[in-house]
Amino acid sequence: MTFRTSHVFALLAPILISVQASLAQAPAKPGALSVEAGAQVFTAHCARCHGAKGEGTTGPALTFPKLQRAGTDDLLFRIIYFGIGGTEMPSHFGLTEAELKQVALYVRSLAAKTEPVGPGNPFSGDRVYRAAGCNKCHTMDGSGGLMGPDLSGVGLRRNPAFLRAALVEPGSFLPDGFLLVRAVTKDGKAIAGIRLSEDTFSIRLRSASGDLYGFWKEDLKDLQREPTKSPMPSYKGTLTDAQIDDLGAYLMTRKEAK
Amino acid sequence: MRLGRSFQCAVPALFAFAAACSAQVTFERIRAAEKEPHNWLTYSGDYSGRRHSALKQIDVTNVAKLRPAWMFQMDLNHKLETSPIVVNGVMYVSEPPSNVTALDARTGQPYWRYRRNIPQGVRACCGQVNRGVAVLGDRVFVGTIDAHLVSLDAHTGRVRWDVTVENFLAGYSITAAPLVVKDKVIIGVSGGEFGVIGFLDAYDAATGRRVWRRYSIPGNGMPEQKTWAGESWGQGSAATWMTGSYDPVLNLIYWGTGNPAPNSNGDDRAGDNLYSDCLLAIDADTSGLRWHYQFTPHDVWSWDAAQVPVLVDAPFRGKPRKLIVTPNRNGFYYVLDRSNGEFLLAEPFVKQTWAERIDEKGRPVVKADAIPSAAGAKVYPSPEGATNWHSPAFSPATNLLYTAVREAGAVFYKLPATYRLGMLFSGGSWHPIQGEEARGAVRALQLEDGKMKWEFPLHSPPWAGMLSTAGGLVFGGTDEGHFFALDAASGKLLWRFLSGGRITANPVTYMVDGKQQVAIASGQSLVVFSLE
């Protein structure tokens, strides 16, 4: 199937200008180019990873005036249609041209809705980052721990509300397939870690110290799964509200992946 | 057929059937395929769709010694869903998108290869796959992704005839293996995601002339067309994208049909949408529709009924019946009388949340909150179904039906849908349920009541079919690449092998040089096993 993104862009360009005018239009009809129609497509195809309002869940937030990988509308179309290789962003060859236009319009409308600058002092947040030991589990610009996600350039992907929620309730933003497991061998040795891969007969995990373990399931006495648990502790109570804001403000300044 | 010097007619030493060494694969041989289990003559092994072999050299006592004998690497990077045909030591295997290779099953090396140039712009919802070939006489038949049916010379791989079944630009393609019945080649079409009009075709095997076409959507003037609001039947799909079964005594072809289009939005197609999601019983000579049974009337979940139905003669509630049984994508196992289509039983074999029950006439009582919506409706099973095109198997020894099941739900979304020729026509989307890991299993269902006798849990929902053998074994595969054998009576794991590639195909078994082999496609390879 061929698809000409530049052609769609040519169609879309004049309409992008009238985003505000479209906001008040009636519920979506097939092919109707409105933010509402785009919101429906977004709910069905995108919200699972990008959040109901594009605030980001397992996938990045889209509430930025300028999106990191989709600086132009042409790039936005390409990313939605073809996906991003090497990431969890899939292709959407099933979208019609009209749906593609609608959803792109909706994504662009998100930028206006959210204030990407949160409260807090980024300079204090830098100190909180180190004092709270974030770097023991997270890598920032090439140094740090391996257990958690790499936070280089996190300010390009996340918004302050998301970061606050992740610090207070880390288990609510686990990526698909993320699982903490605890394996107990027949001789009683217990290994806890993140599941790296699993099949019917065997499982592999990485412990907090970074060691790799592989087991035949038949050699295990017990295998416990903790599907909603994050290895990251909640910082509610450990850090003050102001410190959490500061930390969030600091992370939002990390807008360059070195 | 004469197929090179290596074919020495050695097999009758083990199986004293003159037919086994005959030069031609005849309709009579396919009809009696269970009498020559060293061959695998048709898609499901025989016409009954049981995917069961009478071979027992490999059995529960020695299967632990099963080892790879050879591998055949395919040269195009597409998903493999192929199921080979084997005739007297020659294996005919289709390779995606629409190629065929004849292999020496003894050594794994090719006799010939047929390579087809695929035009730009073919439509395929789910990969340019091919599930196998059919054989008759000295011909090999393959359906192509650009919706042609091709007859190849079994000695050379040269094209004998090549006919256009339909226009691929309108969304038609062929992914299923053809079924030879008498002197005809029966072929169905894919395209259910593109708003095609489904049909089943019969072609004269010798000439390629079309003998009949049976549409799976009622034509103008037929009262059943009223099961589609307005003109919605005109892009209603009901594709015939898998291979059916055949009862030579009743002379009926049993063929499943796919989803109505658009898949997830039924607003513009009010009504039952016949003959989508149906089993059709079609007279092999006249194409007359003897009966139909619809599993999911007015489907909005994409639960095609295309999978291979299984024909079994067995008592049902004390009375001998000609049964047809099928675990359906909608989560229910069905038993029908195949002579007249009478509904006998529906029993869930996975978690399902869309139907209150199936009533005494075989019609589901659908829950209102299971209908896809703009906000999303959480329903089990997922659109990929409780099972899918991968074959079940039935063993007459255990009287159990083995099916590779998918335990997964989904959130179904409805979106507006506009039909445009050759474009995807889905009317919605879906995603897995957050925080839930989908699972799989091999389940052994009791033929008569559909109750589970045993299960063997799988980490992921499988796309690999089943094979049962008289050696008391059931073979299956996993998404992570394991090929395995279970005890057919108990479900106990007896052997496994990590092939290193995802398995999305059906296994077959046959015998060459006195050794039983088991073949399965995995990753980009065909892997063949025998006892060490």
C-alpha cells in the first residue's frame, strides 16, 4: 500500500490554521476534519500509551509546543503512519487518510492545553536528585544505575504532572510487559529482579545489582510475580511536597539527550 | 508421478497398499488418506480436518529421542504459516508470499522452486502469508497473494495454468491452501478487512476453467440479503480465507466464513449479516448451499469462523451422528449435525464475557455492554479470538479435540467507517487490557460436551496448530519458538525443542525411508524431526 505523506500535508496545512475554529464543531462524522473526530481516533489508537489527554503513561507525553521527533507536520504524519523503529511506537497502516489528518490535528491541539512548566526550583531539584539516591537506579547522561529507565532527556518526554505522579505512585506507570519477579530455586536460594524474557519453560531476569539470571521453571521451587509493583519506592512522605516539585522542575530541565 | 531417481517406491514394504506407490495422487487416494499415513496428501492430512496421523513409530515411549533431521531456510522475510504436503518422499511446501518448493524429504534439498513475481499494491491485512498447496495427479496448486490460482507441474514446477480469481486492487488475496475435491480445485479468498465480497470458487483441475462460484453474501433477490441494512452487503466481506473440510459420502464441502465489514462498527449494517461468521455446507458438484450455521450474528468483534472444521462420526447423547465440531474464535466450542446443520451444543472453552449464553437454537444472547463504543468496551476474547486459523486436531483413540487457545481480552473501540475500494475498512480499533498478561494453553476438549479433559498452559497466546498421532502424541508450538509433544491422554509434556523462531504454523507428519518425520515451520525455516 502506498501513502503519500506530503500529499496529506498539503491538504492539512491550511486546516491546521483553523484549529481553534474547529473546536466548537458537532460530533464526528466519517471524514470530518475536526479536533473531536481526532480525539475519537486518539482514544482508540493512541491513548493507551500516550494517556487519555496526551499526558503520557507508558509512552511519552504529547503536550508540548514542539514534539521532539515531530517538529514538522510531515514528520508527525510519518511517525503516526510508519511508527518509530526500535521503540514501542507501532505503525498505523490501518488508519485512513482522514483519520490520520484528524488525529494529527488533535495531537497538535494538545500543545495549547497543557502548561509544561511546573512549580519548583530546578537548582534545588538537582540536589534532591543526588541526595535521594535517584542516580543509584537511573542513568542520567551516561552515568548512574541500571535498574530504572534512563532519564537523559526526560524533560522532552514527560510533563510535571506525570513526574509528580510517578514519584508519588511509581507502580501506576509500568511499561507493558514490565514485571518484578522473585524466583526461589529448589535449594532455597531466592533471586529478585526484573523479568527480561520468559517462555513456557524458562525465565530470565536481572537483579538490582545488574546480575543476569536464567532458570528452567522446572528447577524452581517458587516463582512469584508482582505485576503492579515497581522497584521504585514512593517518595510520598520521604520527600516533602516542595522537594518533589523541585525534583520535577529539575527533571523538566533535562531536555537534551547527550 | 515420477519424481527423480531417489523415488524408489520403497514405502510399500511397510504399507502394503498398491495405491501408495501409484504414479498419481488421485481423488480416491485423498479420500482414503488415512490408509497411507506415510504421506500427507491434503492440507489437514485427510478430508475430515482432524489433522491426525495413524503413524506410531514416534510414540510416548520414545518421543524424548526426537531430534532435528534437517532444516530448510526460506529466502524471503515473511511470516511462515505454511503446512507442507508430502507424496512418496517429495515434500511440496509453499513459501511466502506465493512461492512453492519441492523438497526431497529425505535430505531436505530442493528438486525445484517456483518463484512468483508479486505486483505492487497487494493488500494483506496480516502479512503476505501462504498456508500451503494442494496436489492432484501430476499437478500442484497454489493460491497467490495477488489473488490468482496457479497450477504447477509436479515434476518441474513449471506453470501449467494461472487464472485470476479476483482483482487484488479491490482488496482480494489468497492465503489459504486450496482443497482438491474430485476433479476440482476449491479455493477461498482473503480480504475481510477491505470490504470485499466473499466467495468460494471451484476450478477444473486440468484446465483452470472456473466451474462454479458460491458467494458468501446473498445475491440480489435472495431473502437473506435482507440481513444487511440497505446496501451494506455490497462491502460485507465474509471472506473464505481458510481451507475447509469435505465429506465424500454426503458430497458436502464445509467451509467457514469471516467477519462482516466493517469489523467493529455495525451501525450501517443492521441485521444478522449472513453469511458472515458462518459454517457453509456446499454441494461439491452444484455449489448449492445445503445449510448454514452462523456462530456470531451481526459480529462487531472480528470473530471470523474461518478455521478448519472437524468431521467426526460419533454418538451424541446416545444416538450415532455425523458431527461437525469447531472451537470458534468467539470462545465457544460447537457441535452440529453435519448432514443438516442442526445445532447440538455450544460450550465455552475460554473466558468469554460477550454472551449471556447460547440459546437452544444456537443463537447467542449478547450482553449490551460488550458492543464496541467510542469510549471502549472491555470484552473477552480479543479480536484475535479464543483460537484462530491454526488448526485443531482430533484423535479417534482418545476421542479428544486438541485446540491451541488464546486467553486474552481486549478493549474494543468503534470509529466511523467509510468504504473506499481496496482500502482498510475496519470501523474501529482495539488494544490489549492494561496490566493483564495474555496467556495461552493447549486444551483437550471432550468431543460430546466440550468439557476440558486437561490443559497444558503456555506462556503466550499461541498461533501454532495441533497434530495428533496414533503414537499417543499431540504436537504443538509456541510464540517463543518451542516445538513440543504432549501425551495425548494426559497432557503431560514429553519432549520439547527450542527452534529459535516464532512458530505460527501447523505441524504435519509422514514417513520417508522407513522413518517417521514431523515437520513444523518456525521463524524463516522449516524444521524436520525424526528419532535419532
